[in-house]
Amino acid sequence: MSLTFSRRRFLAGSLALTGTCLAGPAWSNTVRPPLPIPPIADGTDGAPLDLTIRTGQWSFKPGVMTPTIGVNQDYLGPTIRTRRNTDLTLNYHNTLTEGVSVHGHGLHVPGDVDGGPQLEMPPGERWQPTLSIVQPAATCWYHSHTHGKTGTQTYRGLAGMIIIDDDDDVSKELPNRYGHDDLPVIIQDRSFDEAGRLIYSLEDAGEDGWFGDTAVINGALSPIAEVPAGKVRLRILNGANARFYILAFADNRTFHKIASDGGLLEAPVPMTTMEMSPGERCEIIVDMTEDTSAELLTFFEDDIDEEGEGSVSGLVNLLTGPGQASAPASLLLNVDRTLVAHTAPVPERLATIERPDPEEIGKTREFVLEMDHGDGDGAHAGHAGGHGAHAGHAAMTMTINGAVMDMAVINERVERGVWERWRVRSDQGAHPFHVHGCSFLVEQMEGAAVTPDQAGWKDTVVLDDDDWSEFIVRFDHLASEDYPYMYHCHILEHEDQGMMGQFTVTDRTG
């Protein structure tokens, strides 16, 4: 499996790069479109939000219409905004000709409103959950979780962002004007045929999942965003089916990571490059006070050459070498000095994260993600890349602890309110491992100590076949046998092929 790139090795700067890893040139616009800003669906007052899942036609490229799926619009969905200690009521209506379930990824809610595959809406039906939001401010998201169809439905556009606000004083000190100095940035990769239609096939996906050849941001190719001359907050979501992305600015500038999946870090972390696996979110602050523009670049991690010695600065050097100066950025931030700017400094302390004492951690569970190649046909055929090259993926068996996902089987049973240690690794390559209904604290990633930017609350962790990744977790909500939680690989094609398990959360009896 080719996804052997390690986050810790990358941050240590031990990689050399090819000259072809900048995403986006395969099907790009000659003129930058404005960054699409999904409209806000404000659920903070508890009134039901009507969310219609429907087909549409989306223009990724001017003059070309692509058949898509969206929520209340042609592609993607509105940004759902909610607030801590309020109820969020959703009124989903499935107008497709196939069943759909929609998962609130990152939300701490009971299993019966989590949106797992057991909660599939048949065509024409509705689902009306009320979610009590009790967790701190965070950037979450929603996406298809339909059993066996998560990959294709998400790829076609069934996804959107969720923003949880709270009244914490630190939150008030950060840029928070949505669409102005607080921007949603949903990064995906897509492939298109000559007619502009999306290319996708679960059966033809490579062993690492389905890769598109073109990066899109909020459904646009190399867009431009007008921002004020001050601090700008980017809420970044890796909404890809399978790709790991590496992000950096073309001028190698330092930005500050302030939040991960589950909310604010304890303190800002200065960075110049950042890797994100599918399903992960992060929030960064970019200081545009003295600039006229800044180019955020998206690199495809799998295009990086691991041979030789180099440094992470080599990423941006790709753009200054011969023939590379005109390479397109994924997102151009262009300063408009007429806009009101957020000039306050980034707080030195952001959040307090309380960790349990070691004696509070009870049971340890181990999970091994495995890919059985059977007779070996196609075992190392590489990536299909979205172009129809069959890599033997459909013949592979995707399992966790030797078991393929079975809707009738509960794989684990967890007690509510008790801290546990979960250890995860794979038998081959890197995988993003996601757990429903919680946030957890990573203590070890791929055998190494966790880095400061990964030390906050998470719901997705990267693991590989070198060593164990470990995290501590506590579940505070119930999940019954009828509506259990999921744990799974967030490479959507792996999930659809069975790399997923189910678990209940119950109170101790007797």
C-alpha cells in the first residue's frame, strides 16, 4: 500500500519532493472564481432546520454543468450553526431515489440521533432528530453514512460543515465573522470526464481508496477570497474520500493552528506545513495585516517522493524553481483594506484540557485494520486515481480485528462515563481511524509521542503498520443495540468495503 507517509516524519522534515505534487492543474479554470461561502443554517434558537437532500447541477468550471447531490442547494450543504447548551433540531427530507443516512461527524450525541447507517431514510422519507449540544466550540461536519454508499454519495456532494459556538471569552477574542474573517474551507479532490461529469467507481478504486485528480475548495477550482487586512481564521476540513493533504503557503509563512477536530488547543501552535487525513478538521489563524495576498496550497501527499533527504521547505520551493512559478494555488486570500479587520492578537492560552489520572483509565481495547488480498491479485497495483484502472480493490477483504462490518453484529460493548485506552494499528499502510459519539485525546501516534498540534481533542487519528497509535476516550452518551456507534477507517472506500465495527454504550447494571 502506498500510503506510508508518516505525519511525525513529515513534521521532522525528512522528505524530498517531486515537482508534480501540487494539486489542481488537471481540470482548472483560467480565471479564479470567488470562493463559494455556503449559507448559514442557524439552529441556535431551536427552531427546526429544513434540510432537503436533492440532486442538482453544479458548475465546477464555467459553462460546464456537473450532476451532483446537495443539501438545500446543488452541491454540498449549508453551514449548520449551533451553540453549546442549546438544542439543535434538524428536519432532513430525502428526495433522492435511493436511501440516505446523514452522520453528524464530531458531535457528542446519543446513538439514536448520531446518523449512523441504521438510521437510513428511504426515498421520500424524513428524519427529524433533536440534538442536545453540550460540547465546547468546535468545527464539525455532516456527510453521508449510508451503508455501502458512503463513498459515492459524499463524493457527489452530500456533505457540509457544522460550527458549534459557545460563550467562552477566548472564543470571543478570535475572528468570528462568518464569510468575512472566519472562512469555511472544505477541501476535496474530484475527477471529471470530458463532459464535466464526476468520475467515481467503488469497484475500480485503488487499494488506498478513490483519488480525484483535481483539488476543489467549497466546490470551486482555485478560488479567491477577499479578506480584511488583519487576522483571518480558516476552518479547514479534509472532505476527501481517501486523500491525505499537505497544506502550506506559497511564501512559506508561519500560521497558527488554534483548533483540531474537537475544539480549541491549549495554546496556538506555529506551523508552516500541515498534513490532514480524510475527515480531520483544523482551524488556523493567518495574519494578513501587512500583506496584499497569500496563497494557500494543497499538495497530494501520495505524490511526494520519500527517497532521499530534504526539508519541509522543499514544498514551497516547488513554486519558485524553474517552470513552477505559475503553478496555481488552491485558495488565494486577497486583502481588501476597506473591510473591517480583526486586529487583536491571538490569545496565548486558548483552552484548558483536563486529562484523567492513569488509575482512572480502565479497560484497554486493541483494533487492527487489515486488508486481505486473497490470492494477491492486484495487491500492489497502486492507485486507480479515478480513471478506471482496476486495482483489485473489490476483491480485497477490509476488516477490523478480522471482522467485516455486519449490521446485525455488535463488536464491542462500552460502559458509559468510564475512561478507556484504545490502541489501533494496521497490517498495511496508513489509515485515518474515526470514532462516533466522542472526542478523544491522542497519547501516541504511529509509535511516537503526540506533537503539540495533535494534543487537543480529536475524533480521527492516523495509524499505520509501523507501531500503535493510542488514545484515551470516555463516552458520555448512550448507544443501544438498535442504534450503536461506529468506529471505522475514514477512507470511505475502505468503510464501504467493511472496515468498520459497531459498539454500544450502556450504564453499568447490578
